[in-house]
Amino acid sequence: MSKQMDGGSASCAGLGKNLESYLEVLSAIVWRIDIVGKEISFLNSYTLQPHGEKVRAIMQNPQSAQQMILAEDRERFQHSYKQLLHRQKATCVFRIQMDEGVSRWFKLAGMPDPEHPTCSIGVLMDISSHVSTILATEGRPGLSVKIDLIDDPVLLVRFADRSVSMVNKAADQLLGYSQKQLTNLHLQDLLQDTPGTDLFQIYESLIFSDCWNGELYMTDSLGRSHLCSARIQVIARDEENLLWITLSHQNDCKACKGVPVRGNETLPSKAVSAAMRKCTTVKALLESLLKALPEDSPTEAIMLSKIFIDKGIVSVTGVGEPFEGELEDLVHPYDGSIAKNIVRFELDKHVVMETSKSIKPIDWALFIPHGIHSYYAQPFFEDGILTSVLIFCSTQKGSYDPDAEAPLSALHEEFFENLERCLKK
């Protein structure tokens, strides 16, 4: 039984006036499902005229969903709805048959409600106009267009040789491979860390049931494994059989925690130690660290920021191709710097996975103009005062594991011993 409250205002109780006002102008049905109480609340008064109540009914009544959702989309909706009932993030696109015989496209998107530990919350929205625009401009939409309508990661894999055909934007973000790398990948490459998964059983299920549901560990370009709920279906397109794989990254995924990635190299080197002892400048010291990195390291530049809190400035020197020799004792304000962030929040490190999402002035002044997308900043203190920050930089996003030690951590002590010697000179 649903908790449908008059005018939508009572159903927003506890949401706050600003959020309540926002929900009332949102062109989508906003819902909350109490998984334990088996009840649904609609958190705004939006309805799709003249079919509002019928559309809402698919969220409450399985028979309505069975009758109204097109047969080829029905199982996709049911799978996503089941995920929501297990407090898992889910998204799906499907069609509803209206009274006049016309079908309309809808999108269901939901996630665990952070304010209510037994609930899922989300939206149901009509996206027919969006799909119509695509059809009008592109004719029959290609698979790449269709899979990009879905917020969850989607991969299309050729059934014949299990090679990856294409992925949507969400999968690209999760896995981090370039398009060129994807064309050289096979499904087994992405499932290499999945324990107890028998691909033969998956294929057998696909042959006899046309679909498979279960859990998979997907390996990204940095070697991290992400636990995902997966749904695999067989589809045919342009005389080619494909596996349509939809993933839902588990919210409690522990597999991608604490696994050092390529950017967090920690091996010491006697040759590097000897080279550092011969250095007479800060730039030469940084160059010796840069040369110590393995060939496949994503670190392309290293920066040293000397911190002068009492003067309100930081002095930056950097080496590596992205900086093109431009960074040497460049002065920037302490306010808005990485250093201030470290001091303010008492951080033992500061890792940025994608600088384009940053709101720090230093990122837009220094890193983004030089093409730096991710970095690992390691602070160093003297008598409790922040004096230096060593920053490892990459032009690739997500290159560093925030839960692992800083790159070349075994060499840091020697680096600063030699830095003190160079600064005295």
C-alpha cells in the first residue's frame, strides 16, 4: 500500500523547504521505497497527464508493470526494480504502452537513501522527447546511442570471440580504458580477478535462458577490481551476435580499496640514491626522482612546493614534460593552495583523481593548464609545521590509489636530506 500524500507537500516532510520546492518543479516522479515496510511514498505531486496514476502504478503493482511495459523491456525493468529492493543503485530505460496504442520511453533511476537506512530513493521520468530528438536527427539509433541513455556501465562484447565492441560513458569512467585499448581487450581480461566464475556456466545460461544475473569483479585499467552486480543478455544487431553486459557497482565494494596501482611505486634504488647525492639544485633532485620511476608509470611530472605559511605564499618547482621547464620557484598565494587544504583538514596526504572537478584555485592556475588530471600530494612537517609538499602528477585521470603509500615513498627521506643540502648551497 502506498503512502500518497495530498498535494505532494506532506510527503516531503523532513526534506526541508528548499528541497521540497525543488522537487515540486522537477519534471519527474520522485519516490521513496521503504524496503522493510514494503511501502512507497511519492515525494512530489508531479504526474504525467493524462496517464499519471497508471504510470505511478508500475512502481507499486507488479500486474500493472506486467501489462503496461513492453515485453522486450519488461525483464530489464524487473531486474532494476529488484536491485532497488536490495538497496542497490540501479538505472534502466524502458517503454510503456499507453491507451492510444502509442509507447513512451521512461527512465527509472534509484539509489540507497542516505537518510533512511531501510529505503531506496529515486526518480521515474518520461524521456520520450529526448529519444524522439535522437530518432529525428539520426534515424534508427545506433547501439552506442542506446547504451549512452543508460547511467549504469554497459559493455557490448562480440559473442564470437568475446572481444569488446563498445562501452558507454559510465563504463569508460569505471574502467578507464581508451578506445584503442578497448579494441584489444577480451571479456576474460576484464574478469581476470573474478573468483569462482565459470565463463562456461555463464555462456550455458545465455544459450538456454538468454540472460545471466550474478556478481562479477571487473578489472579496470589501473588493475583495481570492482565488485559489480551484472546482467548479461544476448542481442543481435546487423547480423552480429553481441553480449549486452549491464553493471551496477556495489556500494560496499571493498575490492578497489587498498590495492596499490601503477602510480604508487615504492621500490628504492641504490643508483637513484647515488644520483641524488650528486645533485646541487632542487630541479636536479626532482629529475632524479622522475628518472627512478618505472617505464610504465603514469607519473609524468613531479613538483616540490615549499610552504611559507607566515608569509602567505608557496614556492613551486616542477620537472617533467607537462611543465616544459617552466616551473622554477614560481610563487603562488598560500590561500587556495594544496598546502592550506592539508593544514585546514589535517590531511596526511591529498589525492585528486580528476582536476577538472576541483574548485581549488591552485588546480586551475597550475595543474589544469599543464594538462594534469590527477596527482598525489605528500606533505612533510617540521616541528608540526607544514614546510614542503611533494606532488606526483599524471595527465591521466585516477592514476593514484588514495589508500596506498605515496609514489617512491622509500626514497622520500633521502630526497629531503639532499634537499636540505642543496638549499644551504
